[in-house]
Amino acid sequence: MADRTPAVEAAVEAELRLLAPEVRASPELLGELLHPEFTEFGVSGTHWDRPSIITALSADPGGTGLSITTSRMRGVQLADDMVHLTFDTESNGRSAHRSSLWRLCDGVWLLWFHQGTPFGEVAPPEV
């Protein structure tokens, strides 16, 4: 995406920071990126809120150390204070489509909503 707005760039930077193993292992660093009203529908189908996702990610240092590869990152600024990102991830052989809503709060972009949907290779139709 060649003409990203500064808001989209900031949200992309924050999203990539959120995926870093050292951030995911730290309750303090995670807390700096998550909105107080954060909610997520995870790839597993689990509904997460801010306290539960911070606890789950920081309690599993082995799991947070997994390499997460992103692709097809796209962003659109929906309002002065809202950016929607979509992208795909691959980690440990599992792929997911991702959707994130980032809100600008007191000059800082915070993750307000996230959803992950697993996907795999689609077999070609039989003839």
C-alpha cells in the first residue's frame, strides 16, 4: 500500500510491535498497547478481554517466543481516531486471517478489537 496515512503507519507499527515475542511476554509492554476496553475473538474461538489476554500471553513464555510471520498487511483510516488493519499470520504451521481496530487515545494508538480466523490450504475443486 503505497499511500498509507500517518495514522495507518502508526497502527501498523504498533501491530508489529504487539507481535514481537519480547512484548508478548511482558505484561507491562502488552498493557501499553491494549485499550482498557480491549476485546478479542481468538483463532481458538476464545473470547478474550484485556486482563485475560495479558495473563495468558505473559504466562506462556514458551508460546510467546514462537516466530509470527505477517503478510498482506492492509490498513484503512476509518476516522481521525480509528484504523482498521487486516493481515495474515503464520506461526508454527498455523495460518490465520487477522482483523484489528486501533483507536487513538491521548495521542497513543491502542488495540481496541482483534479477531483471528484460522485458514488452511484450500484444495482445488475436483473435476
